[in-house]
Amino acid sequence: MRESKPLDPRLFRQTLGRFATGVTVVSVRTGEGVHGMTANAFLSVSLDPPLVLVSVDRRARTHGLLLEAGRYGVSVLAEGQRDLSDHFAGRGVGEAQPVWREVLGVPLLEGALAHVVARVVEAHPAGDHTLFIGEVEHLGYGEGRPLLFFGGRYHGLGEGL
């Protein structure tokens, strides 16, 4: 029987980093206040019922807060919101001044391209992360250009093809 070699985590990260993604801030309100984290592992799951998914490392503070709060917000960041992404990723703390608005008791970032509020309906352990599936309770969007992440760096949207 042929056994595969263990996967190099660095190669795994670099390879999957070639998939361009948008940048979001996942937010919750708890008794302690508002908490947010930068995430690019966000996707739509179903139209009927409307479901979305965020993937959160089990070691992240947000993980326990999502379980506690039972509801989360997703703010899709615009091209000019890199400082907010860095802030909620734990880099550049103190430089960004987030401005929140609340919908259904969930904090959402002002100026984001799109907002989603979802109620956690399932939480699936998956390796070192948990996949939080949420039923969408609120949607909204505006115009602008998205902040993108590719190859470990931020990018803007190029000209259309």
C-alpha cells in the first residue's frame, strides 16, 4: 500500500491563497460589547432557505462568541477599508476607527459594500475550524469596489474583461 507524504501546511496555505476572495468582517454583539474578526472564508450555501456560512478557527475568540450570541453579521469590505480589515485581523490596531450600525441587534460596519445578518442554525466541526451556517435575516448592499485578497496580499478589482 502506498502512503502519501504529510502535507506541508505552508504549501497548502500558499496554494489555496491563489484563490482570490473578498474580505469580510464577521461581527457579534455579546454582553461584553461588539467583537469582530476579519474573514475571507464566507460563502452562500442555499437560496431556499437563504443560508450563508462562515468558517472560524476553534482557537479564535469569535468562535465561542458566535456560539454564545447565536447571530452574526457579515460586512463585505470596500476597496478603501483595508485599515478595518487589518484592525479586525489584529494588525494595525488603533489606526482604524470602526463605525457600527445595528440591525436586529447585530453590529454591521458602516461603509461596507454589503451587509448580511444571519441566525446560526448549524455549527459543524471541520478540522481545526467550525463551519457556522446561518439563516439570513437581513440583507443590504451599496455600490463600490470590493477589497480583495490574493496571494497573501490585498488587491483592488482590475478593469472588467
